[in-house]
Amino acid sequence: MAASISTHREAVSREMSVLAKGGLIERCGRRLLLCDLTALELLAGDEEEQVFSRREKS
């Protein structure tokens, strides 16, 4: 996953832990369960807006 988004494994692990502690995802062995899809979509939407606003300022 890290390679596909051009980051380090540690960064992905850290973010996954934050999401798990927040109850948004759950790790079950090699599976990843999305526990709160609505919250994840909102979070992704916020990130997308931040990326677009950064691009507009450049």
C-alpha cells in the first residue's frame, strides 16, 4: 500500500493505527474491515478538499 501512494510503510502503519483507535477500521488478521464507511468518506472528502485548495493556491 505504501508504495502505491509513494510513502513509507511506517507512515501507513501510523495512519492505520489512528483510524483503528478512532473506530473507523478494524484489522482482523490480513483483512481490513471498514467499520464506519460514512466517517471514512467524510475524512476522504476533507483530504480531497485540502489537496484541491493547496493546488489552487500554488
